[in-house]
Amino acid sequence: MREISADKFAFGCHRFGFGPAPGGGAVDVERHVVPMVKAALALGIRTFDSAVLYRATWQLGRALEILGVRAEEVRFQTKCLRYLGMAGEGVKEHQPEALLTGIPGRYLGLTDRWDTSERGVEQQICRERIELGGGNLHGVALHDPPDMEKQVGLDWGRDIRPAVDCLRRAKGLGFVERIGLGIKEPEFVHRFVREEPGVLDYAGVTFCPAILGPMMGVMEAARVGKFTVTLMGINYGQAFTLTEDPAGAAPFLYNYEVATGAERELMSRFYRACGSTPLLHLAAAVAGLLVQNFPEVVTQVVTSTMTPGRLVETVRLVREAAVPAMVWRELKEMELIPREFPT
């Protein structure tokens, strides 16, 4: 068993907004969110990770209130840059349809937009604080700048630096404890460190073993730059919950988008190498080994689910999932994971 304390885990509130609820349909606070928050607290988890885009923070705050837990008794971290505006003609919704089926009624008619101005960022983090119900923010991450670059273009001086300036000011006032990134592409961490030296407190990267090579580089940068790394994902991790060969499987989400042909082929190679070992076990084991072998750098594992049993299982797998030596060997021989990764 890997010695990973409860304070290394954070509960991702992503599905409190997007759902879908167990059995389908919209998320309901009392039926769905309260049991999840209660289960997380019972496991010793005291950090919750959300975002304006998730449409989830009000649900978390309400659940804490129902359970009699003051917001100041937990750590809450969120994200900025992406916000919600009115849906309408000419407005493009960038979230896949599969992520929009469980949104509570209060968020219908809204869609994701970008606001990277200082005033916009300030309003986003204040809104998150209000919806949580009080308490300072344990961290605020810049949410998906690489996505912004692909979708609408990104100018550093216009889209990143004002947000950084706002967060530095908020940190100086004690409103925000840490400044971070919430991204899918590890390379952006290096870019941010070059452009904004000394600013980064934590790099949150949506994780699965397919990006383990680049992640090793991020961890070395974290060691040198004295910031920490957060592993983010859905049930550890993303497409690694597949139960059939992706080469012929139905379309699936990979990093919040429908997988491309190249991604399906990559996942198929992992699937074939793992044989009878579930891909979820591989992802959980890799996440657990990162925390175990790099404890000063990899300080947080964020997981998200909508059933208490699945949360308990995921935490257990990160601590205990075993992968046979022959599978590790084949993964390294196929160069799907770095040869130097400690298994």
C-alpha cells in the first residue's frame, strides 16, 4: 500500500455542475451533492476544487451548509479566465454536449465565454467566494489558456498578464493563498514560468499516463522553480476508464473533447499492453506512484465522481492499485511511459 495521506486528495466539483446525475438528468443538491461531500469529508478530504465554468460552486456551498460545515473548515480552490455569459445567436458553446446533460436549471441559457481582464477576473473570483459561502480562496488557477489559444487566439499581454496582476494583488490582500494553472497541456507550464517568473505556486495538469513523459519534465521544473504539481482528472484518469479496445469502441471523451484518430490509436496501444489489467488501475497506480516518489512536488490528486462508492474506490486505487511487472516492462519497451519512471 502506498502511504498517501488524505490531505493529498482534493475533490473535484466538476460534476456538481455538469453531471450527469446517477441515472441521468440534472444534478440535485440534496440527492446528489450532499452525499458526495459527506463521503469526501468521511475520507478525510478537506480540499475542494471548482471553477466558474463548472457551474458547481453554489451546489458545494449549499451542501456544506446542509451538513453544518462552515466554509472556513475546508480548503477551496477555483479557476478564472472562463466565465458564463448569455447563450445566443453567434455564441459558440465549447463544452461537448456530453458534458452539458446534467446542468442544474439555474444555469440553463448560459454558455462559456472568456474574460481575461483584471476586472473580469476579480468578478469571477469574488463570485466563487460568494457562492461557496465565505472564506478565503486556497488557490486560483488560470483556466485553460491553451484552449483559449486554439479557440479564439491568445495574446499574453492582453489575456494572461492582467489576470496575473489581479491574482497577485488578491494574494497580497490575503484573499487568495496561491496562484496556479489548470490546463491539459504540460508544455504550457514551461511557457508560463518563462513569461511570469516567480509567480506560479502550483501547476494543475489534467493527468493520464499518456502524458507521463512531459509530466516528468514539469516535475523537474517544479523542483527548480519551487512550485508544486496537482494531478487533475476524472476518476483517474479520463479515457483510462475504458473497458474495451478504443480502436473499435464508441466515441469517447479524451481531455474533455471527443478523441481524435491519433488519440484513439494511442489509447488502443495502452489497452493492448495492459491486457487483463484495467486501464483505470494503471492510471491510479501511476498517480499514486507520482505522489509516493515525488512527495515534495506532487502534492495533490484531484478526483471527481457522482457516487460515493466510486470516490472510495478511486482513493483506494490510488493508494493500492497493483500493476504486474510484465505490464510495466511492456509499457516501457513500447515507450508508452518513460523507462526511468519508478515502478
